[in-house]
Amino acid sequence: MESTNMLANSIQVVDAARAQGCKIMHTPITFAPDGSDNPNKGQGILKGCYDNSFFTRGTWNADFVEGMQPKEGDITIQGKRGLDAFPGTNLEEQLVDNKIKTIVLGGLLTNCCVESTMRTAFEKGFNVVTLKDCTAATSEEGQTGATEGTWGMFSTPMSKDEFLAAIVK
């Protein structure tokens, strides 16, 4: 997060996009206190979420970080329990209902939730832009591997500045 300046960049992008009339959608991952809705609490990163009680609904670690809270007109997608924001949620319905053809992604983790959602959006026929400096991974190698490697196969990777130059009228 530090090397990409992810949080400050993300706040700037969301505020500018909102000012330009873009629809902002938030897709938080949350789990029941007992982890019963975690689809893979026995393996990988979702096991880590379960073992450490991360993203538990009703606790501080499921809250939006300061500066990224939903604002009037934003849409908060409910039901995200896995890495990809599409399964089990109404994300696709909201995108279609709002006539959205291009999705711009940022968030955590670069090579996990962001990439999972990016790949599904691409497979569903959406135009996908991923913001390299509005994401963060658990390591520099993971960040670079995704943003300079796999992302280009499924999206148009951009920096915050490139994206802002494209949308600011």
C-alpha cells in the first residue's frame, strides 16, 4: 500500500470519478461471526480470514476505511463472501441495470480479489480497466507480477493519472 500510495490514490480517483458522474460501486467482503458463510475457511487466504476473524460483520475490521465510505448515489454490493465480486452478489445485475459497459477496478488485494473480479468481468464481456496504483498486494513481487504480467491479458492496466486524464472533462 505504501509503495503504490494506494489509499490516497483511490480516494482521489473515486472523488474525481464521482464528480464526473461515474457510478461508484463498493463490493466489501464480510463474513458471519462464526465463519459459516466463508466458502473456503479451510484453505488459502479465506482460511486466513477465518482464523483471524477478518472482515467479520459488525466489527471494526469490516468497516470502510476513512475516505472510502459510500456516499449518496453510490451502490454497495452485498453478499461478497469469496474473492470474486460476482458470485453470490447482484453486481452483474447492478452493472446491467445502470448500463455500465466499462468497469474500473481498484482495491485489495491486487492479485487476489481485484484480479478475480477482473477476470470474471472480462469473461462476461465488460471492458475492464485496472488501476495499478489504486491496488496493493502482500508483496512487491505479487504487485508487479499482476500489474505487469497477467492484468494485460484481461484488462487495460492504467495508473491513477492516466485514468484521471481520460475522465476529467
